[in-house]
Amino acid sequence: MSREARVRGLLTRYGDKAVWNGQTFGVHLWPVTEGAGPNKLYHCVAPASFLPYLGDTVECLGKTYTVYKVEGEILEGERLYTTAILALCDEWGR
């Protein structure tokens, strides 16, 4: 089993379900505590196959988020997981 598959398995088992682009992923979300300002920002760790573009929307835990930043974590040439910063949308989806 690859390291990426292990990370994906842990996120699927212990993470929350998120929907992006019609696909469901296991993710882990937690709030950004410093410099969050009026818009609520959240860290997101997701499987390597989670590859949203900036501005895409993600639904998780009954809320909608906009992708603010996306990066991939790579170890020895293998993409292990995706990290992102998500901004919580208001009730009008902005």
C-alpha cells in the first residue's frame, strides 16, 4: 500500500465528507486562528486526488466554502495529500 493510499484511507475513515466537482472526499477541516479577519478561513487536508482550482466551491458539514489557496505535499516524488485554505461562504454563496 502506498503512502498516499494510507493517507487517503485515514481521511476517508476519520475525516468529514466533502463534495467538490461532484466527487466525495474525506477531509479534515480546522479554523485558521491567526489573521482570519471577518471571513472565516479554514485549513483543509484532503487526499492527493482532491485538486480544486482557486475559486471553486466545496461543500462540507452542511456549509459551502470557496477555495482560497491549494498546495500539494510531496515526499520522495509521491504526492501524499492536498492542503488548502477554504473561506466560509455566507448565506448568499459569496
